[in-house]
Amino acid sequence: MKVYQVGGSVRDELLGLPVQDRDWVVVGSDPQEMARLGYRPVGADFPVFLHPQTHEEYALARTERKTAPGYKGFAFHAAPDVTLEQDLARRDLTINAMARDERGNLVDPHGGEADLRAGLLRHVSPAFAEDPVRILRVARFAARFGFAVAPETMALMNRMVQAGEADALVPERVWQEVSRGLMEKSPSRMLAVLRECGALARVLPELDRSFSRPGVPERLAARLEHAAERGYGLAVRFALLVLDLPAHEAEALAARVNAPNECRSLAAVAIGERDLAEERTLDAQTALALLERADAFRRPERLARLVEVAECDALAPDAASFAPRRALARALEAARNVDAAAIAREFPADIPGALRRARLAAIASEQPATGH
């Protein structure tokens, strides 16, 4: 029985990046021996165990065989005679197909270390084509590391798309990979890779169609990079992703990939308030109307996210000096300082109207009307 550290943790150590989780492969063992040693089995598809002390994942070395279309059609074989090299050969990219033995020696049969130095994403073997999720993963890794995709790998992904493999991707997996890619340091690289291999038209067709309009890819890339530099969250980045789409197309895209409600609702509001990015000043009437449409009195956090979307749309050089941010913050504070209970007592026959007039007056006192 031999144990090897494998996969992403080896890659990240070589890149000098912090390692969050370590995965391990066990060669020359079986489930019975793992159980005797105190490892706890998890997973139904193949033998994976949790270490009794560290709780890190230890998987028995295995091979795979494609049995049906899509990403679930696989048969796994895990046995004591499966070698480390056979296990590494089933992995997606060379940079993920490296291991370290118990002495720390690097095992790199597919040239992953050289590809790391070259900044290259290259598939390990033709078996890459058996799993369409790997197309999304390559795009996500491009967004994370800024690496180029090897020409032969791009050509293989294009053939996979043409063969209909991308059509087998279920919404949950598409959203899982796309959302993770949006949160990487260069989200636009993910979109560029997906579009180049043809997968964007299959998984996010509304977005792909919008890319044919002049300037849209460049504007979207700039907005997403702006959000990444600022460290803004997923809902903001998703809203920026669909900001150039008509509202009904953005909703169709969000529904198809089962995007969370937080992402959907912010995207809908941001598309409806697209002019916010161009505002220089907000008079009291405009500010209050926007606060109401954004449901800012009940959900002030969504207003903050909306302003972040507008800031990225405007490519504002300094978040703190973005004029609508300051104006809306002052307007919301002034409006929330209105004593709603006192208004209700004084104007019981017209509480909503009186409250709105009082809020408008409060905003105007802090932010006099100056036009747009």
C-alpha cells in the first residue's frame, strides 16, 4: 500500500499558491483494508475514504471506462493492481495529473510541471473527450490562472461540442462551473474560451448571441474584470454578465441554469436601472423612485449591490467617489430617518402618500434637486 498526494494541491504548491485541501490516492489497497485502518468510506460511485484524523479524502487508484453519453456514463474500476500512472492518465489536464510520493518526490508522467511553467492548459489523453464537464473546467482554469489553452485541446473541445457532448450538461453542473468561473480573477477568460470552442452557444446561448453585437464582448470583459479587481460578489458578477441582454432573455438564461434567486433578482433590477451608471446627480424625486423600485427600505443590501453593478458598468476608477453611491446613500439615510409611526398617527387616512411625501422632503433637504 502506497499513498500519494495528487491533483490540485500538487499544482498549487508548484505555483506557490496556498493549498486549501489535499487529495490523496492509495495504490495497492482495497476497501476492506482501508476500513481496517480506520478510514471512513464516503461516496457511492467509487471508493473514497476519509482519513480518521485529518478527514482528508483518500481515493483508491482507479481507471474509468465510458459507457454512455454525457458526464455520468462511466464505469469505474478500483483494485490493488491499478497503478498510480493509470490513475493519473484518467485526469483532465496535465497540470492536474501530477503526484508526490511519501518522500515528496514529484511524479509527473504527462509533463504537467512544464505546462505550468509555460502557462498552458493541455489535456492528458483522448479520454478527455468522454466528459463534457471538462470543457467548462478548462474555461474556469483559464479564468483562474490566465493560462492559454493548447491548440490541440481547443480543437478537441470544439469536436466535443460539434458531437453534441455539451448538450448533455445538466443545469446544475453548468451553474456550478460558470459561477465558480465568474468568481475567478479573470472571468472574461472563461467566456472567451467557451466561445472559441463553441460551447457558449450551447450552455449560454443568449449570451453567445449578444457577443455578435459590436463592442459587447469588450464591454462585458471590462466590467467583469472591474468587478474582480474590486472583489465583488457572485450576484454582482452575474448581473454584469447578463446586463446587455433584454430582461426576458436574462431571465431565461438564469432560469435554465437554475441561478439562485439573489442573482436573478439583482440582475432584473440592474437591467431595469441601467441608466444609473450614467447619472451624475440625482434629484430627490429620482432618488426616491429608485429606492422604491429597488426595494431599498426592506433590502438595503440589494441597493448596495445595485450600486456596485452600476459602478462596474461605468468603469468608475474609484468606488468611493462614484457619484450615485454617495447620492443614494444620503437619500436612503434621510428617508429612513423619517418617523413612520408619527406619520401614521398624523395622516391615518393616507399613510402611504404622507410617508412618501415626508421621505421626499427629507431627501430634498439633504440632496437638493439639481437635475441630471
